[in-house]
Amino acid sequence: MSDMRADPSRVRFLAALGRSRLLAPAELDRLARGHPRASGREVADALVAAGALTHYQADKLVRGVWQGLALGPYRILAPLGRGGMGTVVYLARDTRRAGLPADADLVALKLLPHRKAEADPKAFVRFRREMTLGKRVEHPRVARTLESGEVDAVHFPAAHFDRWFWTADRWRWATRPASAPTSRPGSTTSIRAGWFTAT
């Protein structure tokens, strides 16, 4: 949990926000001109109230932590949970899908940093297999993988986010027997493990 009393200067907060790539440069310039007497915490609170930042993002930026809030086209909004193999799952916004109907640009990102992949090659092989097979899954209790790859030395699959499916108190790792109907029709692939799923 972050220290809610942390109150950096407005300049330090805006510098961290700029480095984070969460907002477009034009929006950042507009913010720099506004709130001339506000502290960093006050600017962060105003951005949260306006819906420009999440509480998670604001707390990180107030502490000067800007790394890891943007991953390629994804903007990290909040942590959702932990997966196997030392991975962390985040709620993220896909900036390429902006303008779609409500929440259609939200994804769940499962991240495996390159240093962890190098430290445990067997886990990395399992993770890559999951990334590949996750795109073939079509089952109502397994989140659909939209994309997978590596950005900024972080391996990831991005899964469809459904507000009703991804509830924090109902997570578990989806393990299925090889005979479970988790492959697309016509596929000969049987999948033993998939994304997080609700119980």
C-alpha cells in the first residue's frame, strides 16, 4: 500500500507523469499550465476526479514511480491478481482500441518480465506455450486471448476483459483435463491450462 501522505512538488509529479506516457504530450502541456499553486498530490487527485488517471496510477506517480505504467499500446490501470510462474495480471487499456463502446478497450495483461523468464527457462517455455495456445481457446469459462508477444523486455498475453468475468474475489487458475472442450471446433489441439477463470 502506498503512503497516502506523500506529496511531491507539482513539477516532480508532472515530470513523472510525462515519463510514464500515460497522457498525450498536448494533454500534459495543458496540465502543466493549470493548477499553478497545487502540489503534486493535489494535481493527482484532480486527475483522478476527472477520470484521467486511476488511483493506482496516481499513487505510483506521486511516489515518483513512472516505470511500468505503459507497455507498448497498453496503459496499466490497476493490478488484478497474480498468476503462476511469478506473473502479475493487470487491468489495462489498449490505446489502439480507443473510441470503442464502453470498456471494449479494456484487457487483462499477464506479464512475465524477461529477467524472470531467463531465471526459469522451464517456466518461460510453459508461458510461451500458454501464449500460443491461448489464442486458440474458445470456451465460456476461459478468457479469450487477443494478442501475445514481447514489449520492452516483458512477455505478455492480453486477454479479453469482461467486468462480470474478472471479479477479484473469484479468481483461480483455469486447469482443464485434456478432454475438456477448450479448443475451437475442428482443432486437434487439446489445452490443459488457460487464463484465469471465475469459479
